[in-house]
Amino acid sequence: MKEEGLERLKKLQDLLTIERDEDLAQYKSFFSRNNINHRKENGVTWYPIIISNVEIGLGEYLIIDIERTTNHNEPHRFSGGKIASLFSNTYPDAHPINGTIKVISQNKLRLSLTLDELPDWTDDGKLGINLLFDETSYREMDIALEKVMSASNNRLAHLRDVMSGIKPPVFEKENETTQFGRLNQSQNKAVQKILAAKDLAIIHGPPGTGKTTTLVQAIRQTLMTEKQVLVCSSSNTAVDLLTEKLHREGINVLRLGNPARISEDVINNTLDAKIAAHESYKDLKAYRKTADEYFRMAGKYKRTFGREEREQRQLFYQEARKILQEARVLEDFILSEQFDKAQVIACTPVVSSGRMMRNKQFSTVFIDEAAQALEPMCWIPITRSNRVIFAGDHFQLPPTVKSKKAEDLGLKETLFERCMHLENVSVMLNTQYRMHENIMNFSNAQFYGGDLKADASVKDTVLSFDENEPLLNTPLDFIDTAGCGYTEILNPESLSTANPEEAKLLLDHLKMLIEHYEQNNPSGKKILIGIISPYKEQVQHLTIRISEDEFLKNYSSQIAVKTIDGFQGQERDVIYISLVRSNDRMEIGFLSDTRRMNVALTRAKKKLVVIGDSATFGNHPFYKNFLDYVDSIGAHKSAWEFIY
């Protein structure tokens, strides 16, 4: 049995290599077949840019601030922690400079370099920056798997055997009388389970059931007996949300890595912000400023090569490094203090393996959104903990796997899913506080065995209770475009699909809904609207149409248009879903990923409108059940009712 477990992990390691190779091949293929303009459009290149500031950062690294000078509103894929490469179009043969993105906004980023000075070509303009293929996550996952496989007669070996089903998980007797805060019965049960767990426990949190609230309470209670815990998620946004909520509970959180949400609570908990608030920071800053001046003076000799100039330059560099050495001692003291004080260290799994965390071991690691993380990713923080708490939902977004071969051979199965099969380790939260019960009921039947119930505060909530307003007093509509002749269109460059006629129908319906809502809403309370499509091409098409529509552009602050992944963990008063696919071959592509569709169908609070062609997807079992469901509640409408 143990050998089988090790064999499975070795296979997992092989699949990870296949995935890495495919990821790299896709990256190289994209960069080789796309010119600089296409790369800009795809958000992996900024050009042209300027370097607006150069300074010495933490650990003697050179920090440069980069701004793009055009295309300010173009979306991009740059994000904190990723590796990027500075290049010159003036000197195409010059060796690019690689660095790590520290801070990112829409049009500016801060890049950390392991250089003493910038090369001459950076002074001559025509600069750009490319997003690079990031080896770090693959390397750290591989290292973690090696640790897990080689573990013997220690805590990691025990956890490996528990999660492989070789050894049973151990629990103390649960204290069922203890109630925590304002948690409901199933939330309390989940916290009790976690406090009793010696090895492993799972919070299974379907949409809107308060998974994050429960997790925060579990962390609070754990800190009653443990000095410090590790909190991870592969999503930076989820780490930020937990950081915010824990901070508001008065818990000292150290947020490592790069926040995706630039809220005050998150920023104040970052390592940089805590260092800046330290009483000794002014001394550290003075050291850095002096060293920076010496570096600048040395830089003046960049283009002169006489012996005296070289000697003078060396003296300046020596003095700068001497001062930086003193700064490093002070910096290490401040860093050590921040790590010692923190009750929670919050970060992504890859960051948990970083230089500053190398020697740290934790009693408990909490891994949120664990059902979205590849198994090797979860093992990274587990290798430095004695006990594991998972939170997530294996019926929502799965992990992204780029290699079809690796996916088919099992890489997509998560550690969360495997552990859900273990006896007595999980508690499902069964009361949802988000949506009308008619919006909930289809997903409830398909994924949750009918065990979910809508709380009284939301179960009957609609946009209006006026009997004469069927557009507002019904929680769910499926608008069927079958027979309308709407046809999907494939973009040969992006290989993504759009359906312009379906998009027009959606926006016409939305305008009508907004008009009716405003007539029935004398208080002027605004509603938040989400428009979801599985296809990026449709998302882009809808975004452009809204920006050009004289009526809708007035509501742009209330309307968010995103892919399904972009709405994970979010909710809106009204959600529209554009299914896009409409063809004679009954090909449904992404729509066959029913876990993703579960996410889309459970974002709406008061009104859900799904638009699509039943003739295209109606033969798929999931969508056949959906059609039966909307028929059963009188929510099946024809597009012809809304075409004028």
C-alpha cells in the first residue's frame, strides 16, 4: 500500500514535467509567432516604456520603476511575483535584463533586479518589457514532491500516509457544546472538527455558504493554542481577502508576496509596509540613501575608461557596499522582528518556500481554495507543517492544466479531492446566504446532493415584488436562441469564440431590465451587474459594445464583464451568462466543463439570466437537466420574445 502511494507520487512528478514542458512550449510558440504589437494586445509585453526611477531596495537589489507611455488602458497579464525581462529595440543584440515584479498597477510596475547598475543601453530609449516563462513554481513543486517521497519516520511521512489512505486521520473528541461567534450550525461543526483534528480536516464550502468567515474563525481559535500559523492559497486574491478579514479581527498578519488587491488593510500588512513603519526604518533609509549616492557617483564614470577613473569608481563602489553591509544587519533585525511578531503568515504556496521562510516550521497550515490548486502546489506548504486544514469546493473551478496529456493521466485530480474520499475528515457548510433559492436549486441538485438550503434572508429575494414586473420579480430566466440563426464566430488569431448577435440580445435585455428597475426603484439604489462568458472573445466584444452604447456607458461603473474565472469568489445582484456556442455540429467546447459552469450559475443574488442555443448544447446531460429545470419553474423563454 505504501509503495503504491510512492508510485503515485512519482507518476505525479512525471506528469508535472509533461505540464512544464507543454507550458514552456506554448510560451515559446506564442512569442515566436507574434510580433510586438500582438504581444502587447495579449498583455505580455509593454512597449514603449520609460524607467522613471532607480534605487537600492531590500537585500541590496537594484529596484527600477517602469511606466508604459502609451496604451494606458490596455489589459495585461503582468502581476506581482512574476519574472519579466527588460529589452531594447535600439540594441536588439543586447542581453535583456531579467527581474521580479514587486509592485504592479495598470500602467506602472516596480522590478527588482540582482544587478549593481543598469547597462548603458537602458539610457538610449526604445525600451520594452516582456513577461517571461516562470520556472520557479515548477521547481518548487518538484522539490516538494521529492521531500514528500523521501520522508521517512517523521511528521511529513505520517501526513503523506494519512492523505494516501494508508493511515487513518486522528481526532480528539469534538467539543460540540462550544459555539463560535455568529456561526451557524454547520459552520460551528466545521470549526469544531478543525480544532479536534491532529492531522487533517476539510471545510467544504459551496457557493455563498460563508467558507471564508468559517476559515477566519477557525484560524482565530487555533491561535488560542498556537503562536503562529501559515495561511496559503494559490490565488493572490484569496490570500488578500483572508489577510483583510484576519486584520479586521485584530490578528497580526504578515502578508508575504505581492498583493493583488491594493486595499489599505492588505498593503499595511505587507513586509515592505511593516518595515517602513518600524522605528529603525529612518536609519535604514539613511544608510540606503548614502549608498545610493555613492552608486550614482560611481555611475558618472560609466563612459570613461582611464585608470584613475576606474580606481575612483571602484572606491565609490567599495564605500557603497560597506554601507549596504551595515544596512543589511539592521534590515535583518527588522525582518526577524516582523516574522516573530506575526500570528499569521499569509502567502501563496510558492512564496512559502522563499528565502525568508526556509527554516520555518508551523504546527498548522491552512490552505484556502485548495480544490483549485495542483496537488504538487499544495505539498509545498505542507512540507513545513505538522497539520493541514483544507478549505474549498471541488465542484467549482478546477486547477488550470495546459497539457491535455497530463490532464488525461490525472494531473487535474487535486489533493483536496483525494482527501474528500477519506472518512470523517470534512464538514460541508450547508446554508447559503447569497442567492434566491430558485437560482440555487439547480446547482444544489447537480453538485451538492440537495443538501444546501437558502437562508431566510435570501431565499425569496428578487429585484422587485411588483406582480406586474415579470422582468424583475422572477429570479431566473433562460433565454433560448434556438432557431434565431445566431452563429458563433471563431477569431483565427486568438482561437476564441464570439457570438455578436447573442451579445446584442443580451445588451438589449439588460437595457430593458435597467429601465424597468429604475422605474420601480424610487430610492435610487444602484444594482451591481455582472456579465459572464466562458469565451474571452465574447467578453471583449461585450466590453466594446457597452463602451460604445450611449445608454449603457452611463452604467459602466455598475457593470463588470469577465470570464468565469474572473468572477470566482464574487457575487452581483444581477448576473447575465452568454453561452456563445451555436453551431450545427453541437460542439460546446468550454461549456462541457460543468464545474466552471457551476461557478457562473451561482454568482447572482437576485436575478440570473442565461442566454444560449439549446439546439447546440441540449444533448449534453448537464444542460439537458438545466433545460428540464428551467421548464419546471417556468423560466424557459424564447429569444423571439425579446427581439423587436
